[in-house]
Amino acid sequence: MKRTNKVVNVMIAALALFIIVSVFFAVRGFSIIRKTTTASGQDFLLQSTEYVGKVIQLSMKNRHQSLNYLAIDGNLKNGDNPETYLNNSYSALATFFDSLNGEADSLFYIDPNGTPIYAFQWNDKTKQVTIADVKTVQPFIRHDLSLQQLLAKPTAQNSASYFIDKKAYVNFYQEIKTETGTTNGYLVLPLNLQKFYKNFLQDFELDYKGYPMIKDQSMTVVMHPVEKQVGLNIITDREKLYPDFDYSDLKELEKYQLSHKSGKLTYKSYWWDEDQPKEVLKISAFEWIDVGLAHWVVAVNADYNERNDDLINFVIVLSLLLVLLLLLISIFSLFIHNFRKKERIEEENKVLIETQKQQKMQHKLELELYQRNKMETVGLLTTSIVHDMNNFLTPIIGNIQLLLEEYQDNPVLIADLEEILHSAQKGKQLSANVLRFSKNQNSIKEWIDVAAAVSVATHLIKEIIPKKVQLELSLQENLGTAKLDEVDLQNLIYNLITNAYQATKSNSGAQLIHVSLEQAAKELSEKLKKTRTHLHPETRFVTLKISDNGPGIPQEILAKIFEPFFTTKAADEGTGLGLFAVASIVSKYEWHLAIDTSPDGTTFLITLPVSP
């Protein structure tokens, strides 16, 4: 019996030692995993910050582009009567304001010295545009400290941010020139940044508590989910509102952000969207961006504890269970000699079962963590595929070209090398096609084969539309060449095919789009030659047709489809500028545009001159 008790005591001591070691490694493992998950969370927030920054820059650019289209459509002049302009361009003004979703309710015109000439007011409830007193827009001019810089050198799309009654604004400027090229004035659009935030960033979602916010160079809040935070300096103004709070970490955060272009860090702060803010630990990532003359820091903050709650709770529960188990074993050891052998064996089995459960839980957590990290790695690798593909193919193509020059007398080897070169160039062309439509290029007109250009543009677009859409192409060869910018032709075809694809979305059956290029009808060719006397006598005409099997265009809106901002689609499916861009390109080259529409589908016909 004594020998048995000794064995039992040794086993209890060994088990106790095992539990102590387990607690030590659990705590140590928790520290390591916490650091790893924190770093992973900060990397995710940094990617989110870059995304938010790009959304802001692109959206602001679109706002300025809309103002530019409005200026082009309005043909504004300093001496115009605002009532005349309002009557002639009321539809364009109303569509412009309505597309901003409440972000702006004023639009005014100033002379080159910054003096307002006239102003328009938008009522978002009644959807009406009226002429306003220029005194109402004086605050937008008076508070814009960058106005004189823009007037002296009008190169930026918008001003720096400024505040009126704790509301943040930026002014968009569109220069209006006379026919001689001198500046006649500026069209000014004040944009409410908090309304912009609600439209684009309010619903930005994280898997845990957090939100994006934007500050200017003075660390004053420009955009925030809590409106009363806008216009507050993150230190001095908050100290006035909450004098008992600890701002030491926020001061370090301010110094760090002012001295770095981007970064990620952990600090103590408060959730300002709560009625009674409580101190919390946050993880954050930030990046400075430039939007016109505005220099902002975009930050995405998240709750540190909420992100790590599952892990923290698991480790705490595991540690408490192990400590509790150790305590129970210690108490149990005082009475172990009074229990029967069977009871001791049953207790040991319970301990083993409990340990096995904890091991299964830990194994499950490790698998989930491994899967998450693996998916994040795959995501990062995918974004660099096109860049790496070019890096691989460039030296291959170069070396094959050198081998072709070196082994001209070996026809068998030359044939193999040419096949390899063709495959490598095809791969490089594929990677270039992925990025072609995202590049900004200077307009360069060249003599190009129209049939070849249409074929290339159609195949490029075919790669980015859904596979279920049947895109057919039929071309007549040797139709001639035309002097134009190939990018303009690509954009025209892209917009028309996109319009056709969207028109066929509601089809219950197949979605069909047909692109063809053929000689223009004889009657149309003769008519165009009479109206375009500057063309060479041997000039011929070809017609590009893009057809779909959608429901057709109603006659009541047919006359409006080329107007800027006019669209029948939902707000997230179109801007109303696609067909306007098509009409602009046609007008630029003096081409002929016609539409044939019926309930069975629509065909756009673009006729252009070519040289034989």
C-alpha cells in the first residue's frame, strides 16, 4: 500500500509539474500569438487605409470631372445672364446636383480676381435649382485660404479643406477660358466633406469595432463618423470637452503621424462615437494622401481587445482551467490515501479526458489561424502576378532575340526559338491587356488599320466582360486606314459594348452582342462626302455596328441618352457619362452616329472616313 501511495504521489507531483509547465507555455504562447495577430491586424488595417485613400482620391477626381463636363456642356461666359443659362441648361444642372447625393447645394461663378458674379442654389428635397444671392456664397470664398494660390496658378482640382461652423468643405475649381485662351473666370463647387464621408465611407465595414477617419495637417478632424468630432483638433479641442481624459498616447500618435508618410501602431484612446467614451486599446494604420491642395492623413482604427477577444478568452479559460485543476489536485492529494484504487483511476481518467479536450480546442484554433494566414498570403501573391510575369518574360524575350541574331544559319533552331519568342510575347501581351484600360495616355493620332484596331479593341474588352455574354465579331478585311488615336476608338467600343452588356442583363435567355465592320451604304457615303468637302476625293467610308438583343431604348428617352449624367441605371451601375463620351469622340472626329432600336434590340452605327 505504501508503495502504491508513493507511486501515486510521484504521479501527482509529475502531473502538477506538467500543469505548471503547461501554464507557463500557454502564457508564453499567448504572448507570441498576440504579437502575431496584432501585426496581422495592423497589416490588414494598412491595406484598408490604402483602399480608403484610393476611394477618396478617385471619388474626388470624379467630382472634378463631373464639374468639368458641366462646364463644357454649359459653355459659361462671364457676361452670361444667369437666368438665360439656367433656362438653357436647367436639366444638366439638376442632373449634376442630383448625382452628388446631397454633397453640395451651391454652385457659383467668380471672376479672375475671386469676386462672385452669380450663384445657383439646389434644393435636394424639391429637386429644384434656383438663382441665389451671391452673398450666400461669400463664406465659401472667405474661409478658403488657398483661393489666391489657385487663382495665381490654377493647376489643382480643388482647394485645401476648410471649416464653416464646424463643417468641413473643399472647393472644386473649373477654369473657364475665352475663345482666345484667356481666363474668363472659375466655376466653383463647395463640397460638404461629411456628406461625402456618409456616401462613401460611413458603411465601411470591419470584422470588429472600428472606422476610418481623416485629418488635415493641423491634426484637425476633417471626416469622422461622429459629426460633432469634425472641426476638432484631436488634442487641444478634445481636452476642452473631456478635461479628465488621458491624452498622452494621442500626443505620441500625433507626433508619429506628422513625421511619417504611413505607418501602423497601437495606442490608448477612446471611442468617440459613444455617449460616455471609455478608455480602450486601439490598433491603427495611417497614410498621408494628396487630393488637390488638400494634404490629409487617412487612418483606420480598430478595437485591439475585440479583435483578439477569441484568442484572449481561450487562453484565459485554458489558464484558469489549468490553475483550477492544479488546485484541485493539491486538495485531492491530501485525501488520496483514503480513496480506493478504483476511484483514483477514475479521477486520473477524468484528468486525461479534460486535457484531451483542451488539446483538441487548441488544435482547432491553430488550424483556423493557419488557414487565415494562408489566405492572406495568397491574396498578397495574387496582386503581384502581372508585375512578376512581366519581370520574368522581359529577359526571356531579350535573350531569345539575341539567339535569333546569333544562329541565323541554323533554320531548325531558328524555328524553335521563334516559337518560344511568339509564346513569350503572347504572354507579355496578355499581361499588358489586363492593365491597358487603366492607363492614362497622351492623345496621339496615327494612321491605323481600322479593321485591325477594332479587332484588338474587341478582344481586349472580351477578356473583362462576363463569360456568359456572347460577343461575336465579323470584319471585312482591307477596308482602309484612318488617322486617329487608337485609345479613342478603344474607349468608344468599350463604352458601347458595356452599354450593350448592361442592356441585356434583364434578358431571360442568352445575352448577345455583335460587333461588325463593313463598307458604308452607298447613299450614306455620298451624303457624307457632300457635307465634308475637306476630305480627299478618294476617301471611302466604313460603318462600325455594335448590336445587342436587349429590350431596346424607349422613344421618350432616345433624345436624352447622350446628355451628360443622364442614366436609367441604379446609382452603383452607371454615371450617365458612357454614351456622352461616345458622342464626344464622334464629335471630335466629325464621324456620323446613328441608332436603330426596337423591342428586339439596339444597334449603334458609327460611320467614319478611311483612306484606301
